[in-house]
Amino acid sequence: MQYSLGIDAGGTYTDAILVRDSDRSVVTSNKALTTYPDLIEGIKNAIDGIDESYLEKVKLVSLSTTLATNTVLEDTGYPVGLILAGDHNVEKDFPTNDIIFVSGGHDHMGEEMAPLDIEAVKHFVKGVHDNVSAFAVSSHFSIRNPEHELRVKELITKLTGKPVVCGHELSQDIGAYERSVTAYLNAQLLPVGKHFINAIIAEMKRRRMHARLIMLKCDGSVVGIGDALERPIETIFSGPAASLIGASYLAEIGTCAVVDVGGTSTDVSMLYENVPDLSEAGAVVGGWQTKVKAIHMETSAMGGDSHIWTKDKKVYIGPRRVEPLCLAAVKYKGFLEKLKRTVVPSRRLFDENIQPTKFFVRTEHEIVDLTENEEMVLSVIGSDPVSFDEMSTVLKKPPSSFVLSSLIKKRLIQAIGFTPTDVLHVLGEYDEWNSEASKLGADVIAKLNNTGKYELSASLKKRFARNMAFGLMSYLLPGVDGSGIEMIVDGKFRAKFDVEVPVVLLGGPVIAYKDDVRSFINAEVIVPDHAEVGNAAGALFGKGIKRIEIMIKPESVNNPDRDFFVFSPDGRLKFDTYVQALSFANDHGRSLTYSYMSECGIRESNVNVTVTEKHVSPEGWRHPPMESKLTFVGVGII
């Protein structure tokens, strides 16, 4: 008997799921808290919950991880030198100061616009090579002719031996600026990805797991480890992709909308006939527009760990994430007793940080660049949670909310507070942690708002479900005014949204929200078995998907019957006749697709390749097309 193991390292939890290969049925699963910033410990803990007798029989391990996303968002990637050749917009922002613009580049037909200034490149590389870990190079219209990028790569490899990322290797889409940013971010991630993957491989060897390792990409497809090491940027936002694939597999539905409730956010996306809905513009990460194909999704900053707080007789949910009270009561000795002695600060001081149910604990993150006030506040926060009142007593004055926010942003302290997870513990609809702690927190907030803890919790649960319904309808109705959607969801009219596709809920205790979501919209709402580890299932059941575009153009409109260029990911080639060019394009597209699938460990017999041809010619044209675009889509079953 053979098995496959799926692992998803999410923002809050790391999930593992074991599947029997013979019938693709779920054997067992396990959840562990994600360990940050070292995800490996959380992954080890998740695997520890799987019976060892199964692990030696695992033949495939598939990963989905937040590593690439977090590295870009937090700007903790490695330093990179960026080289831009040709007509780039120098007035735009670039993510590095180690950058040079040199002459070179090509036009839309792949003809050289200007000679490559290789001496300027050499001087730049020698000047920065001690300060960077990798290089990125992007040449104007390298998607038509990558010659200059390849020459620069050859030079840097010879001079330094360090990794070099070329823009044309990552995208064949038009957009020189976005392609250069994508190349830079990918280069930043190379050492991070290599360290992570090597650590995973070492852990598999330690457990005597002789399995093939693959990773999920942000478009819902899988990638072999060779490609993952070369193009780690493609694994950003693999979490939303995993939720789509996992929902489809667990619910056994090929077309559905998916609402994925995580710790920090709630994400809505859709799968149509087993193909994820992709964003045409490419993923935006850390404010940078990239050319990476990613899932199109609607995100709200309201998750199971969003902070619930009060001010001026109003109760707010989020946007910041905290550790739930119920979890903290399990992790920290004496925390429950501290909750029982809660002191309510002056209500005029209330904000998101200054709350009677909020506590702070120190992390092990590296301390850098602290102000005097930050040092003072941090000095009174240790490994046991402290309240605002306790800090005020030791400091002999109230700590600044601004300083607390800054320490949270610098990841030097972790906040603890009342959350939607606590709400479900109060209502008895989830019992993973300590319910008494949740009830104590709810009681404090309820009294400040002249209500009871159960009434408050029921109201908050309804608000959370309403946010799920609103996010779903905003996704399904792009371009429709949000206020109109809000009024219909909130029942302001005698009308309700009818959702024609099934809606699958994923995440820890999402079963608790099923009926509440249906109270806002008319829809078939499904919570499949193992919904709590749906992303891990998605990591495992992503298909091998490869999209390749090849273009054919005549060299000259004055002689349209001879001399044709073929533009492919491998560069530009010239053929005497259109028939020769078309034949090569068809063969080459299929060859590239099958080669990619082979690297992912997918047999050619399990790959289906479809080809779409689009031809453009003037009216009355009696020659070969002025432009032919062949799109190859290969789908392989793991």
C-alpha cells in the first residue's frame, strides 16, 4: 500500500493530510500551530501527528507554504543586483538601490534596438558582487529575443558564480517593468527557497521517507522541486490556490465558489470545471505588481484570530490578528487566573491596543533599531503575558499605544486578545482550547456594552457570517457597487441573492457558520469532511498545469510569403516558410509541455495537451497570417 502526504504551512496552522493512493481516500490528518519565522518546526509538529507506520510508505509529498509571500511582504529577502537593458522607465520605483540601466534591448520583432553595453554591466557586477547574493536581469522585449539577457547571465556566472534570474524565464507577457520586478523578487527568494527545501528533504530522510517532493504554485498547479528552486516566486499565494483545489477534491465538485476562513483573513475564490479563476494582471505582493499568474480572489481582513475590541459602546472585529484567549490559557501557566483579575483601563484610553482583554508577550525575533520609548516598554514585557494595567504599574505611566503598535509591527511582541475563535468557544460550537478563558473575555466586553456574554457572542458570530456572505457576493459581482451589495445582504430590500454555484466552506470550525451564511444568501453551502485541513488536501491534489504561448510573424509585410519568425520561451528562430514555422511551433510547444510535466514526475500518458490557434490578418489578405498565436495548455494528473 502506498500513500501521499499533503502539507500546508498557513499563517496560523500547519496542516498535514495522508491519502491512500489506491482510492485517493483520506486516511488521517493533523493540525499544528505554524512556527514563525522558522516554518520547519511547525511542519515537523504536523507530521508528528501522522502514524509513523504510514510515513515510510509515502511516495509523494506536496507542499503549500506562506514562505515566499511572507518574505516579500516583510522585505526579508536576500540582497540582489538588478540590471536593466534597453528602454526601461527609469522614473518608476524599483525594489533595490543596487541597480543599473544600460543600453541594449530589442523591439517587438526581436531586432536589436541598441548594442548591449557589456562593459557597463561588467563594471557594475564587480562593484556590487560582495554585497549581493544574486542578480536579476531584464532586457526590453526579451520575450521576443532573450539574447541580451542570456549574454549578461553568462558574464555574471563567469565573474561571480552567483545565481542569475532572467525576466524572460519567468514570463512571456508584455510589460518590461513588471517583468523586471518579478525577476528581482524571484532572485531575492532563491537562497530562502533553497534553505527551506533542503530542510524539508533532510526531514524526509530523517523519517526514512523516500518520496518525490513537489510544491503547489499560486495558479493551482504543481511544480517539481527543480523548478521550485529556480522559480520560488511562483509559490506566492499558494494558500488560496490550495484552498480551491482542496475544496474541489473534498466536496467532489469541479465548479464551485470557495470561502476559506483563515486566522488572519477570509478569502473568496472560484473554480470552473476544475480550472482556477486566475488574475489576468498577475499577482500583487508587497505593493509590487508582478507577472506571476495567481488566483483571483476577494480578501477581507477578518479571520478566526481577528481581534475583537470595544470603544465608545461599539464592538469592532479586526483588522489585526491576535492569539485567542482560549489558546493563551493553554500555552501560558497562570494566564487564566490573570484573566479573572482583569482591570479595566480608563475608557477614554480605549483603542485597539488598550483593552481590558488584551495582553502582550515577548517573541524571540531579533531586536533592531529601537527608539528609547520602545526599549522602555519592551523591557517590561517578558515570556509571560502582561496587561496594559501591569505595564502601567511597572513603568509608572501608561505605555503609548503607538509604541505598542510599533513593537507589534517589528514582531518583537505578540498580542493576545478576544477573537471569533473565542466567540465559538463561548457558544459551545468549538472546544479546541480553554472555553473558560473565552467566557471571561466575553463577559468583560459584554458588560462594557450593557449586554450579556452569550448575546454578544451570538451577535459577533452573525457579523462574521455576514462578512463571509458579503465577500462572496463582491467576488461574484465584480464592478457592482459595494454599497448596493451590502444593502441586499443586510436585508434592506425584499430580495436575496441566489447563488447558482455551490459554495464550499473551508477552515477550522466553519461548520458553525453554515446556517448563518445561508441566512444571508440563497445558496447550496457545503462543508465537506476534513474541511479543517482543506488546504493540505489542495497542496496534494493540484494538477500539473503548463501554459505556453508561441507566436509566428512574417519578417516583413512587404514579403509576407517567406521568412517567418517563431517566438517561444526558448527565444527567436527563423524559418523559410509559414508551414515550416507552424510545424515547428506545434512540435516545440508540445515538447516543452511534456518536458515540464516530466520534471514534475508526471508520466506523458497522464498528460492531456490542448492547443488553441488564433490568426490575425487584414481583410482580403491572401497570404499566410500576419500573426499566429498558439497556446498550449497541458494538464497532468499526479
